Amino acid sequence: MTTTATPLLEDTPLGPEAGGLYRHQNIVTGMVAGIVLAFVGWLISHALLQGSNWGTDMVVTVTMTCWVIGFNAGIGTFNGPFRWLTDNDQTPEDELYAAGVGQGAKRYWKFCTDHKVVGTQYLVLVMVLFAVGGTLGMMIRTQLITPHSSFMTPQLYNTVVTVHGMTMIAATIIMVTGPFTNFIMPIMIGAKDMAFPRLNAASFWVVFSAVPCLLAVFFLGGVNAGWTTYAPLSVQDPPAMDTFALTILVFAASVTLAGVNIIVTIVTMRAEGMTMFRLPIFTWGSMLGSALGLYAMPAFIMAMVLMITDRATGTSFYVAAQGGTGWLWENIFWIMGHPEVYVILIPPVAAMLEVVVTFSRKPLFGYVIVIAAFVAIDALSILVWAHHMFTTGWAPDLSGPFMLTTELISIPTGLLFLCIIGTLWKGKIWTRLPMFFVYLFLWNFIIGGVTGIYLSDVPADGLFHNDMFVTAHFHYTLMGGAMMAATAALCYWFPKMTGKMLNERIGKVAFWIIAVAFQVTYLGMFWEGFEGMPRRVAYYDPTFLHANQMATVGAYALILGWLLLLYDIIHSWRNGTPAPANPWGAKTLEWKVPTPVPLENFVVEPVVTSDPYTYGEPEKVPSAKPAPEPELIPGGGGGGGA
Amino acid sequence: MTSGPTVEAAQGDGAGVARGAGDAEIPKPLFSRPAGKILVIWLIFTAIGIVLALVVPKHTFPPMLTKEGDTGVTTVIFFTIMAAPVAALVYGIAAYSLLAWRQRGQRDEPPEDGPPLRGNAPVTIVWLCVTSLLCIVLLVWGLAAMAADNQAPPGALRVDVTGQQWLWTFSYPGTGVSSRSLVLPLNRPVQFDVTSNDVTHGFWSMSLGVQVDANPDVVTTIYATPNKLGKFTVQCSQLCGLYHSFMYAPGAVVRPGAFALWLYANGASLRAASLDAKVKMTRADTATGQVTAAVGATPAGS
Amino acid sequence: MTLTAEHGHEEPAGGEPPHGHHQSPAQRHRKEHLALWLFIGGDVVFVALMIFTWFYTRALNTNGMWRGANCTTANPCTDGLGNPLTHQVPTANPWYGVVVAVLIVVAALLAWSAERSSRERAGRGTIVTSTTCALVALLAAVVVQCYEFGALPFTTIVGTYASAYEFFMGSALTHALLLSFLALGFLIRSRAGRYDDGQWYQLRLYRIFAVWIAVSICVLTFISTVFT
């Protein structure tokens, strides 16, 4: 995965083999350990529990938990805590090995603490998740091309809808904080790595171990309840629901730990002179998105723990006959679910702001305003959750207050738009591929955001809740908005992460297919919604035929566009033109280090003298501290100054 | 050096002046300034938005049969018209940026730097005020509409709605009628009391402008007043298992006389049907299929 | 402070940058301290939701089944398996919960004592005693909590009070196990002399975490005992 003209530190051999068993740990040992422990867990739990009440659910839960623990033990996630426990802490040689020194490309298949490796691993995982989720989405649209298709059975359709939703939610949560916050952010702040590199690698492999749990849903009877798995329907679902719940527990734990890592890194590991208000906005967005995730993920964990106990031990949190209520599920779920969409949205928007700055050649307009907007969105999003529950009847008197808080969120979101167009204003707009996706974001997110305002209004929500209108709205915001911003970020940082330039001719063709097909697909879906088609249906009234045909045709074109972009990414990664250290002439610190980025990023620790938005401003008088020798860090000076 | 909003001369709404040969400032004509061109694009996008607001809902929504449905559609139209200028501003400036400020022919080297505009306090404050005002307008509208919808006037017709996997049952308390179709009389407020026998379902009819979940072991309530005759469909909106797609029921808004006849045909007594429909139905009426005598607030000649 | 001195981690597992020697101990401590408080923040959300769950389901009392108030011989309710119930669910014996809470408070105090001993360089013996006693207290809490599961006068399928009460018990058990893991690690490490010379920082992290757990368990025990 790396191109090396000169040997990098991480490729030089480490020295005689020492350090024992753990140096042989990799993805294979992880899988073997996971399968073995899962099998042992299955044997024991099956012998003890099958035949008892809820026995199958308990067996499935135990088996999949054993898989997760076994895999992570096998790949080395628990080495750190275990060695702490036994007073056998890592030596510096151990740490070098853990950072991937001497292993070449093999380090991508191991527990590697180098944040750049972890970022690349996340990038590949995210693309795989989108491929899986995209395929499932195409299956849904194929079913819906005629009103009574026999393409899928109702059980399979409901399961595909569920797994499509969950896969996409998981992928969009980590699509920017996984690859880019990990790879780019430490370099951006002048640090050598994340605050807790072992925890970083652990977060990745924990997410990885959750993926088979999610896919196991298809083999354990399927889940009928959509990704929101409302109780009590989900309490009654086949054992696939247990592995689905476990997937979420594991995933949420990983996101929480990664969030802690990100925040601590940004607060404590900035280089000298990098004050909080000299940080690039991407750093702020990563931090504030992660902070919100710290609030939301425990709620997800709580909801799913109660679900598992309801299903496997007979508690009655969600079962009305025994004193429970589906409203408890809905409340806890949406306490997570609304902040979660801002966890999805804020990091990509922050990344996109870096793109807007670089390709307008102007400072970020309203830097402090953007930060304030992110903070306001974080705070308000905690107070709006019941707008997903206007029609549940749970507390009609609270509809007014929740409508208020929900509509208030449009104000900070609007400020973000002000700052984007303010940055474009009178800029020197350089229309390279990343900038294409920025304009597409602007077009799509306005539509997505405005349609969200309809849903925040209680009477209109009564018309549209659980209608295809809602589906079109969140695809416009999450795919049309957040994912396009993330794609802009990918095109922007591709040269730094892979050492290659992304082929822009192919990229632009893919862009236009995606841009146009997206409108056809999701405007078609809005049409379906206006006509009154409910969501999550496998069969529909023939009145909705034309709208569905439009959406399905659009979807097929859309997937072709994405596949073409994927081809471009893979082809350029392997055979593209080698990239210079700073192809975009950008000013943030990651562009001041060479490509490929050496282990520990900076040969000499940088000293920062200004923020990275000094476009058009006169050169600063050099600070009192001596700048490092230029030849040590090819590609630029040692600071973020102009 | 921290960045904060700085006021930059000759920006904001664009360079509105040209410097002539002397010191006198000659204002440029409106439409050759950036502000003028953006105004044109803004007007076009706003007009498109307003046209879409007025045309699309009317041509795609199913026919609205109740006061609440009308409120919902009017809200959609009003919100779209309110949002159109804001969207148009963003689209306008974005489009103008590509028309006027795009560096053409630029391939591999970054262009020169643009002006260092880090912020503009007046623009930001105006933007904040306008968006907040819009927000308040939308909120007030929404609260008013909500208050109007949540009324339970006395004398409302009561309908008990029960959802189960995978069908709807509508019963009319006091008449003993239980049906898989929902028939409602014109111009009479209705109170729906909704519950479920098993999992959570969604009692939803877009034409009636009503949606409330059917939850097991609790009753949720929603109101509607049909004001047009017509047919509609009740659909389950909350995914409820295998045959969720098939969980729909036919419905109709009919005149009170027809409603009384329907109740009678479904097992109500003459008296109960008359009371519920607020008409005076006689046995002779049931033979002719026409109820001639009306009572109270129903329109004449039902 | 040598280079191989403690690499502090609390749950979650912490770590060092590949060349740890560039970070001063003060920087390391600051990182771990912040990480701990962020993690506690997440746990605060979790505990808040537990409290919400308790009071919300209690207030709703769906079907009268918070504790089966409507169950009579004439009008029996059934448990989830169809067996008729004709009586209210009895409340759990509060003393188990109190004992567990007290043991965890004791463990937190012992953690504080260990930290103080290390800071004042009071000698390995004192530190080891404190960490050992903390481990013993925590293991006792685990044992008592496990025993209570068997000694309950109800099973979870009988109403939401029973479910929520057992959930609170499970949470206390999980946290006690987590603290036991940490206590064992501190025991082993203090015996090896890691905290003799005033390197009390990790013990401080442990103390903060133990105090939080003790506070949250006291609050939850109070709620589950008083608001039956």
C-alpha cells in the first residue's frame, strides 16, 4: 500500500525476533481464535441452555459474544490491558513493533498502532461497508420496480431493509472520523500519533469484529423491524435480532472509545504554538462530532442491552403485557438517534470546509461562527429527539416544545451555509474534483434540510411520518449531504494518504453520473412520498408505479456512478501518478510533510505561528523561535504560517 | 493571531462602485455588479421554488378530505414558499461563484490567493436575524395549526381503531358495528381512539391528515373533521412484520344519511344508527336507501 | 521516573506513542486524566438513562404491571409463560443492595488510601495492604451480588419493577467486576513496587473511577430501594 523511493523507518527490519507470541498475531490468528472460542461458547451454552426458556436467544448471544472476544484476543486488542495487569508493560521495542516497524505491507493485516495504518484500514472497511449496503439498497429498488414483485419474500425484504439501514448508518458514522480523523488529524495538529495509539488500533479491530455479527443476521432468520428495530416487534423477531443487537453493542463501544481518543488527542497533543483557535476547522468538527457521539452511543448501548435482556432473560422493558412499553424503546433509541445524525454530519462538513478553503484560496469565513454553530448543533440535538415520535401518541403536550427545539436547529445549520458561501465569495474558485462534490453538497443539503423542516412541523409530520418522503429526506441529507462531503474529503486527501493522484477525468465522469442519478432517484422518492406511499413496504398500490420506476432507474444509474468512482479509486491507488507533497497548495500541516508520510510524521516537531487560513494575507514576521532546517522537512517550513 | 469577524471594505454586497478617471465614484449599473447578477439568479430560483410549491403538492398528493389534511397541505405550500428565497440565495451565490470567480483553464497549479475575508459582522448579524425570524414564523404557524388540530369538540363521533397483524378493525361505540372499512360522515368531527392487539402499528391516512401509532395496551387519540366527500385508504405506517405491506383498509367520507344506512347495514339498530349519524332514519328509509329526515347540524337534504 | 515506569491505563486500554520517551510524564497524566473523565461522562449518560427507565416505566405502569397491582384471584394476570398471577410482586430485600453499595464505597476509600500512601511514600506494605483489601471488598461485593440473584423473591418476567431491579443488580455486578480487574492489577503492580516512590498518578485515576462507581451505585440502590 505504500510507495517508497527511499526506505521508510517502518520498513526497516527491527532486529532479532524477540517479544514472543504476540508478534505472530494478525487477522488470521484473530479469525481462528474467534471461530474457536465461538464454537466452544456454542457447545457449552447449547448443552446448558438450549431447551430452557429463551434458550436459542441466549445461545446466539453467547456464541456471537465469544466470537467478538475471541477475535479481539487473537488479534491482540487485549494485550495492552493484560500486560498492564501482569506488570509486564511494553518495552520500547515492543512499541516499535506494534507501530508496524519492519513489517512492510503486512502491518495492514495486524494490530498496528500507527495512526496512518489505522486510517487506511478504516478507509478500506468503510468502502466495503458501502459496497455491502449499496448492494442491499439495489436489491430494495429492484423489488420495488413493480408493485407486486416476487424478487424477494417479505421476510427477506424486511431483513434487507434492516441490514441496509444499519450498514449505512454504521458506515456513515465512521466514514470521516475513521479514515481521515485518524490519518490526517494528528499530522494537522503537529502530533506524532493519536493520544492512545493502542486504543486506536483496538477501535478499528473491534468494529471489524462486529461486521460478521451483522451479516449473521441473514443466516439466523432475519430481522423484520427495520434498522430502528422498534419494540415490541423486534422483541419477537428470530434469533437474528440477538446478533443484530450485539453488533450494535460492539459498534457503539468502539465509537465511544474512538471518540475519547480523538478528543484527548486534540486537547492534549497539539504542537507548540497550536492554540485551540489556530486549529483547522476539520479538527474542531472531529472533536465536536466525537463529543456528541460520547453522549449518543451509551444510549444505543442501553437500548440494546434492555433488548437483549427482554429477549434472552425474560425482562419486560418493552413488553406491554408485563408492564413494559414500546415507548421506552423509542425514547432511548431516539435519544441516541437524533444526535447520531449530527455525529454523522459534522465531521464531513468540517472536512468539506477545508476543501472549500483550499479551492477558493481564501480564509474560512467566520471561523469562530462555524465553531459556535457546531457547538449549538451539538447542544440542541440533545433536546430534539421526540420529533421522531410526534405521531406515537406518547406525550402530546411535549410536541410543541420539541417542535421548538427542532426548528431552532435550523439557525446554526443556516450559519454553516453562510460560512460556506462566505468562503466562496470572491474566491479564486479552482474547480478540481474535490470542489465538484462541494457544490453537489450545497445543492443536495438545501433540499434535504428544507424537507426536514416540514417534518419538524407537527401537522405536516402527520402527513409524512413513515412515508417515503422521510426516506427521501434522510437520503438527501445523509447521502446527498454528508456522503458527498466525505467524498470531497476523500478526493482531497487521497494524494496524501495513498501517494497517488486520483484520476480526475474518470472522477468527473463518475461525479456527473452520481450527481444527476441522485436527483432522479431521490426526487422520484419524494414523488412517491407525496403520493402517499408508506416506507418499508415490499408491495405497493399501482398508483405509485411511475414514481417507483423513476426511483429505481435512478438508483441503477447511481450505483454505476459509485462503482465508476470506486474503480477510479482502486486504479489510481495502484497505478496513479505519484503525488507531490502538496498538490493543492494548501496550508494545513499535513501538506507540509512528505508523501508518503514518515512514521511519527515530523522529523522535527513543528512550531506553529498562525492559523492555516492566511490566504491573501502578508507574510508574517518570523517568530523568535528558530525554524527547523528546511531540508529536514521537504515541502515547506515548520509551521502553519504563510 | 486569532481569527474573528473583520469588516472588510468594498465587500458584503459586492463592489458597488467603480473608480473613474478622477476621484469621483461612478456607481455601476445594478446588473453589472455582483449583487445585481446574484439578484437575478436569486429571483429565478425563488420563482421556480414558488411555482413548485403551488403546483407539485396539488398534483401529487392524494385528495385531502379533512380540515386537518388541508392544514397539512397548506403548511407544506407555505413552508416551501418561505424556504424558497433562502435556498435561492445559497444556490444563487454558489452558481455565481462558478460563473464569475471560477479560474478557467487552471489545471495543475493552484491559483493565486483570494482576498483575506475572514468574516463580516453586519452580514452575519443580518443573516442570523432573518433566519431566526423565519424560524419564529414557521414555529408560530406550526403551533397554531397544532392547537387547531387537537380539539375534541363535544358531540364528536367516536371511532375505535384496532390494529393487529395485519388488518384494521373499526368499531363505532354505541352501535355495535365493527367493520374492516372506515366510513365517516361529512362535516362531523371524529375522535379516533387507537390501540393495537400485538405490536406497534401506525394508523395513517394521508387524505384524512391523521397519523397516530397503535400501541399495545394503551389508547392513543387523534381528531379529524372530514369536509369533503370521497374515498381514502388507511395504511399501516409503522413496520409491523411480514405483511406490513398488506395492512391497509378502504375508507370513505359519505353524507350522514348514507352513513346511517351503512351503520344499519352493518348490524346497528335503527336508533343507534340514527343517533350516531345524527339523522332520523326510519325503516322505510332503509328500504329506499335514502334518508330524508335530518336532525341537528347536518346539512339539509342528506 | 524511568522510561519503563508505569504506562497508565484505565479501562479503556490506554497506550503510548511508538516512541514514548518524547512525552513527559505530566503530558501522559493529562491525557489519561482527560480520557477518564470523558469515559465517566459516557457512564453518566448510561446511569441517567437507567434512572429514566426506572421512573418512566413506573409512572406509566402499563397494564398495572409495574408490580402487578391489578392482579387478583378473580382477575389473574399471567406471567409471560401463561401461568396465572394473583398477587403483587414483592419488593426485593434491600439489605443486599445496601451491603454491595457499602462494600464498593469501602473499596473506593481503600483506593484513596492507597493513593495517599503512595503520594506520601508511606512504604510498599501500606500500599499493598490497601490494594489487597480493596480487591477483597470488591470480590465480596461480586459474591453478594451473585448470591442475591438466586435469593430474589421474583423472576424478571413478572413485571417491570422486577426487570428494572435485576437490571440495576446486573449493572452493579458488571461495575464491581470491572473494578475487581483493576484492583487485581494494582495489587500485582504495587507488590512489584510500581507505586513506592511517589508515582501515585495511576492510583489517583483508579480512585476517581472507583468513587464515581460508588456514587452511582449508591444513587441507584437508593432509587431501587425507596421508589418501589
